[in-house]
Amino acid sequence: MTGVPVLSVRNIRRSFGEHAALDGVSLDVAQGEVVAVIGPSGSGKSTLVRCVHQLEPIDSGAMYLDGELLGHEHAGDRVRPLPPRRVAEQRRRMGMVFQQFQLFPHWTVTRNITEAQVRVHGRDRAQAHERAVELLAKVGLADKADAYSRQLSGGQQQRVAIARALATRPRIMLLDEPTSALDPELVDEVLTVIRDLAAAGLTMIIVTHEIAFALEVADRFVFMDRGRVVEQGPVADVLGDGRSDRLRAFLSRYTQQRGSAREEGARV
Amino acid sequence: MTTTATPHDLGHVDVATARPRPRPWRWLLGALIAVGLAQVAWFVTHNPRFEWPVVAEYLFDPNVLAGLGTSVLLTVVAMLAGSVLGVLLALGQLADFGPVRWVCTLYIGLFRGIPPLVQLLFWFNLAYLLPRLSIGVPFGPTFGSWSTNDLITPLTAALIGLTLHEAAYMAEIVRAGILSVDPGQRDAAMAMGFTGGQTFLRVVLPQAMRVIIPPSGSQFISLLKGTSLVSVIAMTDLLHAVQTVYNQTYQIVPMLIVACFWYLVVVTALSFLQQRLERRFGRGQRSTRGEWLA
């Protein structure tokens, strides 16, 4: 890895009462790298990206975006939390895609994409609109510019959500199980968009249950279990020698479940 | 009766040619309603004590219209001020800073619990408790001072009392509205770099409005009717205006009908406005009738 990582997570912990959702997680993401975070439910994958985006506080450790401390500032020989306005500024440099899409239902598709550009980044409406048109074309929804989210399928909503996150040209995209809430036949259209982003060199962390897709599109995998990073490495080595039994068990169980679920047409 | 078709008959029936089922209970109920309405209409038109000519005479009486104006003014001002205060109280109740939460909860408990009539009398008699009102540094110098009796007129007492009462109710309505919005919406807005204020005003509140408006409409209506209480502090609202007339003429029933007429006119106008607002804030949502609102 050369230079400063885009994102650097150092030994972060996050507990909910007695339960440690993140139990000392460290992770570096280099410019242009796509990292797939995999692992069983409740392993802390989603908490990790939510903490990186400062939607949840961390109890200890530190995180850096382009070398800048996230969420805190130096004050004397210690650090103190940043004021909310500064936290908002840091969030603007990251894009987030949620499992449940979270489009704003009271705005049209276009307004969903333009509003942050205008209100947060101070672009003028025409400029923001141009960017929205360009992004909607990119995700294949140019004809839905004036639709409301309820009029779109889940897959279309998630593609708009991706366009919305891209609108402000984030340094890194955080995708939190982007296809988990979708009907099986709608998964592929979203994966296609994500694949294009990866090919375009966007830096991304993808939390996903789509193991096959993750291994195809990512440069590196991170396997988490019970709040810890159990293993990580290049995706090519995910099944290689020296991989832990836990990862092997997860992968075999997962492919089995996935297969049987597909046959029943159920959502996974 | 069910008829079982032999395989030979299949395909010989088309339900599009079906005749309606006879529904005798509906006919009976319809007849009862028609008779009841006819009876009410007969009573209203043929009972001389309604004194319809008197109603007509006073319907547009300048004093009655002035009273109506006062009632509507009190309602609108108290509703607007009460709503703004209510939103702040709702936010206070949801704040993560304990003392703010406690103060707001205490306020709501207090002002929802005290009858508005008692509050009106209390504010009107504020001078007994505080002879002078002044602005200044607490326990320090004062910059200005006024006699309470000069400031607390029937109008200001009515506005303060109704606003504070209304704010307590609106706070609960707004809080329910805010809680009805998916917390993920707040996450998504914050994730895009909106500040807390932008997130609330542009994302959370507009969606909360769908839940806030219907009970607010009822609140507005009960506030309008609640303005009839201000006659106790010598405020000439609609009710007080008709009372002034019938205290001299003893035409109680026709004058009350005049008041009812105007209350119903305003309430009907409000209901219409509420419908418009519901459509406005229902954008992107499916209506109860199934069509898209846009």
C-alpha cells in the first residue's frame, strides 16, 4: 500500500451494554480499493460502517479519513469530540448506502439527488440538476427523474440511493448490505451498478451477504465474527491454505443456505 | 343455494351479466333515515320558537361579525404561536440533555392538566401576583419595567392562556409525529452531511406532518370552540356578542343559532384547509383511495 490510506480504522470498540458489537477492529482501505466485509449476522459488519460514518459513537480506538482524525480533535495532550457541525463536514466526504434504501419519500428522485449538493455543498440548482441527470443515466434510471420513491421497485430505489450518495463525489463509499432487502430477481440490477463503480476505481467498503459477488468485485475481503476481524486478505486467497475453520464453515454453510433459499424463492 | 355445474355447463356463465342481490335490510334502514330526517326538517321549519326571521336579522349584525372576527383572530394566533412552541417542546422532550427533557415534560403535564378556563382567569389576574413586569439581568439591573395591569388586557390574557394551553397539546401531537418517522431517515440525512437542524426541518418534520395534521385539525377546531371561554374575562368573542344581544331581547334560541351558524362556517372552512394540507404533505404517499398524490 502506498501513501496514506483513504480510511484507517484503528482498534475500535463499540459496546451495547454487555455486548461488544465491535471488539477491537482495525482496517485500512487504500485509494481505489474495494473491500468486502463478510461474516455471519450479528458479527458487527453493519456496526463497523455505521461507526465509520459516525452514525454511532465508538467507545475506544480511532478512525482517520485521509489521515484526518474522525469525530475528534486534538485539545492539549488529549482529544475531545468535534462539534456536530464539524462532524457533518466530515460525513460529507463519505457516501453511505443503506440496506433499507432510505430515499426521502416526500421528494422526487431528482430532489433526493440534488438536495445535499445544494444545501450542503452550496452548488447552484442547475449544476446539481445536471449532475443528477448524469448520475441517473449512469444507474439506468433517466426516465424516473420525477418519480417518488414509493413508485419505484426496491432495486430502482437502491440504484437511486447509490446515485444520491455519489452526487457529492465522496472519497469513499460505504455500502451496508445494499441488496439484503431486495427480492432475489432485483439483486442483479443493483450489483451491476456496484460492479461499474468498482471498475471506475471508486474506493468502497461493501458489507454483503452476496459472497460470490463480493469475491468477484472486491480486491480484499474482511471476515468478521463476534465483533472481531478474524481474517482478511486478497479475495483470491479466501479459500486458500491456512484459512481458519470458522471462515471455511461460514463459506460452506452460506453457499448451502443460499442454494436452498434460491430454490424456494425466499429472500436471504 | 349453490348450484353445481356438470362439466357440460362450464363456461356458460358470465358474471358481468349478474343482477344485484336484493338487500331488504338496507331498504328498511334507508326508509328509517328518510323518515327521521323528514321529522327533523319539519320540526326546524314549523316550530315558531326558532324565530328564523330573528336569526336572519342578526346573522350579519356588525357586533356579531366583530365577535366572530375576535374568535377567529384568537384561534389563528393561538394556534400559530402554540404550534411553534409545541414543536420546540416536542424537540425538548426528545432531547438527550436531561434537564431540558424534564422541564418540557413538566410544562406539558402542568398546562395540559389545568382547565383553560382557570388559566384564562389566572393570566387575567396576573397583576395580583406580579404588580410590575420588568426586563433585566436576573438578580441584577433592570432595563425596563411596566405595570402588569397595563400589559394584561383581556386580549393579551386570552392570547397567553390559549397559546400556552394549545402548546402543551401540540407538543404531544408533534412528538408523536416525529416518532412516527423511520429513524433510518434521520440517519440517511445525517449521512449526507445535513446538519441536525437541516435534518429536522427538511427531512423529519415534513414527513411527520402526515401524522401531525389530522389531530392538529381537530385541535384547531376545539381551540375555536374554546375561544368561547374568553367571555369570562370580558372579551367580546362570538358567543359574548350574541349573549349581549339576548340578554336584552331574550331571543336566546335564535341568537345561539346565529353563533352555531358561524362556528360551523369556520369549522367547515378549516376542514377544507386541512384536506388541502394533507394532500400537500402526502406527496409521494399512496392515498387511502389508492391513487397517487403528486
